[in-house]
Amino acid sequence: MKVFITDCDHKDIDIEKEIINSAGLELKLLQCRTEEDLISQCKDADILINQYAPITEVVMKSLPNLKLVVRYGVGVNNIDVEAATKLGIQVCNVPDYGINEVADHALALMLSLVRKVVLMNNYTKSSKWDYKRSIPIRRISELVVGVVGLGRIGRNFARKASALGCKIIGYDPYYKPNREDGTDFITPVSIEELIKEADVISIHCPLEGARNLFDEEAFKKMKKTAFIINVARGGIINEAALDKALEEGEIAGAALDCVESEPMEPGAPLLRHENLICTPHMAWYSEEASYELKRKVAEEIVRFYKKEGLRYPVNKLY
């Protein structure tokens, strides 16, 4: 059975190779970018490990041996899961690596925005030593933090922000805070209430069903002193609307770790705003999280090969 890595920007594939080869499987690293690359280079693949390359219906129909696609990471928006299910192809992801890392990154962005760390670092280096450029700054323990999406990462972030003394409100159509799992400190609200009440909004929901959730209308309803953070998926925030909101002072600032079209190039319109922080889709990363991701991807493939129970199925075939 042949396992192909469709594309990968990691420094090596040593972990995957050791686990997969030890199970008696072949592993080959490619760097596909397009449908055409995938169709021409992966035609013999039984299993694909995928990072960014588009696994479309056309691609899957062109790979007659394909039985399984495992994605490096949580989101599967570059994989046509519905088509995979129709074609009898199993899709898996790794939803539980890097939970602390993403929550920590969101918290770091929140602190940087509220305390104006990046703004004042740049100003101090380029202009002068003068704290008045930072005015106003709010006391963090008196902020209302709104968490959009209360999955593993959203709840982790909520706990950390709560530990700073913040009041936590949360929106999730599929989850309600409860005493049993210790999340009753989160006050559940509608998305409309969250947008209006929060001093900081941190996004932790999937893209599916949330595209353009934060559009021009949403930004107009936010407090002019509020900040928004996205460490989830590009496309949840409408970037043209965000650009306008920052330009017109409708919100106080924003921090993005993901954008609709990645990579975002220097000179992109959003990057001109001094009250915008942008990091290159790195919230997931630590050395420990990277190792865990690669190990879990490889172990899921071995479980599939040995016909053992899968740990992270995205679609249900039977």
C-alpha cells in the first residue's frame, strides 16, 4: 500500500517515515500545488497525507486506488469531504494537537492588542520614548471577552482569559457551558449579544457555516473600543469589511493569524493599519505540537492499514 504526502512545508518527515515504514508501508514526499499536480503525481496512491493541496472531486475520481486522506491539522476546507464520502474515501484529521498553542497564541495577541505592545514597540524604536502614544489602555481584568466557538481550543482560551479576571461570554450553536466539564464560568449568549457586548472577540470556530460571519454590519455593531482576534480560519472575517472598519475607526484593532488567501504578501491593504497585528498562520506551532501532529497523522494511517478503529474520522462511510 502506497502512502504519498501531497505537500508539506515541515523541515523533515522523519517521524512519519519511521512510523509508516515500520508498519510495512511505502512513503513518498511530493510538493503538489494544483489539481493537475495531484492527478499526475499521485495516480498510484492508496493513502494521501495532505497539507494545503486541493483534494477535489476531480482529483479523487482520477486516483483509482485512493482509500484514505489524512490532513495535517484540524480544518478540512481544502478537501471535498462530501465527494470523498460518495466515492467511499475515508477522510481523517488531527483535531486535538496544538490545543494549548492556539489558545496561548490568541491570548498573546489579546494582550498585545490591549496593552498595545506591538504599536509601542514600533513607535519607541522609530519615533520616541513616550507612553502617551498608547493612550487609552484598558485594565485587562475588567474586560468582557467574547469567545466564538467553544470547542477544545475555545474552551482552553476561555479558561486562560478567565484566569486574568476577564468576564467570559461565549457563542456556540452546538455547545452549552456546564458545571460537569467546568465551563459554567462562561455565560452563553447569542452571536448578536456577543458582538455588541465584548471588549475582545476571539474566534475559534470552523469556517463551515461561518464564512463572512464578521462583515460590515457586524463591525458596525461592535464597540468602537473593541478588538477582534482570528486564530481559526481565514474567511470568517470579511477582510474588505475589516479594512474599512479599521480605516474608519469602527473598532480599536485586530489580530489575524489566518487570512482568506495565504500567504498574505507584504503591501497587502490590511497590513497598512498600525492597529493590526498579523502572524503567518503559526498559532498551531511549537516543537511539541509539531511532533504530536506528525505522530498522530502517521498512527492514524497505520490504524487504517491494520483495520483497527480510527481515532479521527471526519466522514462516516458506513
